[in-house]
Amino acid sequence: MTNTTDNPSPQQPPQTQAIIINPEQLYGTNTDDEIDLRELWNTIWAGKWIILATTAVFAIAAVIYALSLPNIYKSTATLIPTSGEEQSGAASLAASFGGLASMAGVSLGGSGIDKTQIAIETLKSREFLSKFITEHNLKPDILAAKSWDITNNRIVYDNELYNLETKTWNWESKSQWKKESQPSAQEAISELLKIISFNYDDKSSMVNISASHLSPFVAQQWVQWVIKDINQHMRKQDIAEANISIGYLTKKLEETSLAEMQKIFYELIEAQTKTKMLAEIRDQYVLKVIDAPVIPEVKDRPNRLLVGFVGMFLGWVSGILGCFLRVLANKNR
């Protein structure tokens, strides 16, 4: 007979109890705070009339605002430099006699001079723009223009700012120390630079000049005036410099008896005389018109359809936000 105590059965391993972990306890989050798409949709659907009403109000307001905006017309001209011939001649002369000319007190320039870039920077200068505004009396058209009378082709001015009959201003200066009854040159230039632009392409050497205004005729006229004035300004400047150089070289020529120096002075005088002659006979001295400015028939801005769509979108977003804020306020109560 076998004794059961001699061969005890192996002990059974203790049974493990399954531990159920709640995700809320593990991550410390509340499933109630999770975004419920169905709840979002229900909130939007419940406030659909508020959203539609808000969208409609914003859309109507945007349409009214767009219709109140006046049409702006833009005229553009394309030009190319005409100074290549003079620059190549000056560069050749400077290579030959540049050192001696410098000793004589005359600057011949050279290949580094780009009259086109000088002209563009001159166009943007306050001195040129101030003179441009004054000579053409542009302050009323820049600062006081209200609308364009298509029937009579004339500018309608804001009577609260400018009286056309008496040519007087009722202007409140923005300057903290300089109070004037009419706009200053700086104020006029600041506004002019917002509606007129000068662009120069280094690769193609093309220059684009454009102007925007309530009247398409005014926009075209401004571009024509700018082209004429910048060519005239650069021409007068070069003629004045050439006259000074010729007078100085002539004086030096009379003072020297050396044949070589006299030859050099004669060639320098010839170069300056050629520059003066080209400046006097060329109307398009620095910039030559390739595509002349025309009277635009189609407005450049505003895009009223885009304004209406933007207003409608803002109204739709505002309506949805209003619905959620209303629901949130009710829960807080």
C-alpha cells in the first residue's frame, strides 16, 4: 500500500486576478471632454437660422460696401534705356584718358554709370516728386478727389477738404509742430507714392511706370507727365554738367602749351560737346517709350465679387462661433 504522504503532489500556482484599468484613471482624462462630432453637428443644426441670418447680414453689408467703392483705373507704360550709346562712348573715353581727365578735374564716368538706375532713383526722390506735384498742381487730384463724373469727364472733389472755385483748402495737418491750412509737400508725396509706381527689371532693362486714379484720363496723363519730366530733368542736368566741363577744359586748354595735353583736352571737349548735343536733340533722352500709356477702359479695382464672398464667409464663421458661445454660456449656467 502506497503512502500518499511520501509523494506529495506539486503545489498549484496561485491564480492571478485580472486587473482592469480604466483609461480615465491611466491618462487622467474624462471622455466627456472629447470632441463629439455628432454634438458639434447638432449644435450647428440647432443654430442654423442664426448662422443663416448672420451670413445674410454680413453678405448684404459687404455688397453695400463694395458698391460704395469707386472704380480705380490704372495706366501703364513700358520703356527701355536710351543711354547705351552714350555710356559705351564714355566708357571708351574713360579707358583712354580717365586718369588725365581726373587730374584735370573732369569726371568722364565709365561703364559703372547706369543712367537708367539714376533716373529711377530720381523718380522716387522727394525733390523730383515735390517739383512734379507743384508744376502740375496735383495736390487736389491726389488728396481731395472724391469721384469721377463720367458724363462731363471731370473730377469731383470733397468740398470739406478742397473748394474748387476758390482754390482753398480746409486741411488739418498731421504734423505735430507744423500747422498749415493746406497739405504739405511731404503729405502729398506720401499719398502719391501709394498710387504711382516705378519698376526696373535688371535682367531685361525694362522700366514700367504706372499710375492709378479715379479718372482713367488722369491716370494716363500722370504717366505721360512723368516720362516727359524725368527725360527733361536728366537732359537739363547733363547739359549743365557738360557746359561746366567744357568751360573748365577750355580754360585749361588755353593755359597749356604742350601739344599732347592740348590733344587730350580737345578730345575731352569733343566728348562733352557730343553729350550736350545728344541731350539737346533727344526728347526721350534717358527712357524711350516702347508701350505708350493708354486710357484704360476697364477698372483695375475693386474686385466687388471678392469683397462679397469675403463678407459672406466672415458672416458664416461669425454665426457658427455665436452658436457655440451660446451653448457654452448655457452650460456654464
